Amino acid sequence: MLHDMYGHGWGMGWSWIIGLMVLAAIVWIVIKAVNQNKAPNESEQKTPLDILKERYARGEIDKKEFEERKKDLT
């Protein structure tokens, strides 16, 4: 009798949980895709001075060369 009162019984309880899990997975996939598309755009916005500072920080150029090139940029 209790089963008839609620329509589908316990089966209805699981369907909305599964639905929420599917919705959460879709949202996660969309967020992941959007974040992957943003990463390359950030590196494209670097100024020449930013690139020069990175090269100096990595040790590719010494302080003298850094200062000379910095003067050329400004």
C-alpha cells in the first residue's frame, strides 16, 4: 500500500540523484573546456618587457644584456 501511495516507490529517489550527478558532470566538463581556452590567451598578452624579465629570471641573459635590452624597449 505504501508503494502505491508514492507512485514509483524507492526507484524515484535514485533517478534524481543520478540526474544531479549527470548535471554536475556536464558543468565540470564545460568549466574545464572554458579554462583550457583561456590559458593560451594569457600568454599572448605578455609585453616584450615581461618576456625579457622572464629570460633574465631563467638565466638566459646576464644583467648587462638585460639592462641594454631594457633601454631599447623603453
